[in-house]
Amino acid sequence: MNTFTNPENNIRELGVHEGMVVADLGAGTGAYTVPLARLAGESGRVYAVEVQKDFLSNIKNATTAQGFKNVEFIWGDIERPLGTKIKEGSVDVVVISNVLFQAEDKKGLLREANRILKIGGKMLLVDWKESFGGLGPNKDSVVPAN
């Protein structure tokens, strides 16, 4: 049984397509940023927002190597109001993957995601549903599904 989700399948199911504006909050290693850039295409835009500069550099190197010019790299705090530096109501899809469990201000993160979403926009929230003995968050950090 595979306990991990596939970023490409997830965003395909979301209906991400050419021309969309997408934000990857807590972009980390770029597991979502790269396929989002591919699907959003040249006329789309992907915001990769990350607080760790090393991760942003790695994502920039990966997207540049693959020829993507539609990714904007933002060093920002996704838990703080206006921390993403993205204009209010400007994003079609927000992706938050494996970030919620480690957020100190979970409500702040969700408020910021909601602020940047267009009316009728979609949010993909992927997080751990349990702890796997050393893999993933400790048991107390797992956010309950309901």
C-alpha cells in the first residue's frame, strides 16, 4: 500500500491547466512547483513561496534546468498576513503540501491562503494523517482530518 500521494496526479485532478495562476505555499523541495509549472504553461504563473532560502535556490535551479520561465520565487512567511507578498484574490489554486503539521499558526496559514485565492478558487491541502515511526511528524503534530 502506497501511503504517499503523487503530486502530478493531485494537481491533474484539481484541473490545473494552461494560463492558471497557482501558489505553492511552503514549496519545500519543489515536488509540486515543477509539475504545476508544466501544467500552468507559458501563459500561467506559479508562485513558489518558501521561508528557507536554500529550498528556494534548489527549486529555482530545478525549474531553470527544465526551461520553465513561469515560476516566481518568493521568500516569505506563509503563516503571516501578507507574508506571501501575493496580491489578494489573484490565485486560481493554492497548494499546501506537508506543511500544516509543522505550522505554528495553522489558522494564520489558512487565512493567508484564503486571502490570495480568487473567489471560486481551489485549495489542495495535503498533510500527514498519521505518524509512521520516525517518518513524518511525531504523533502529536498530526492534524486531525475533522
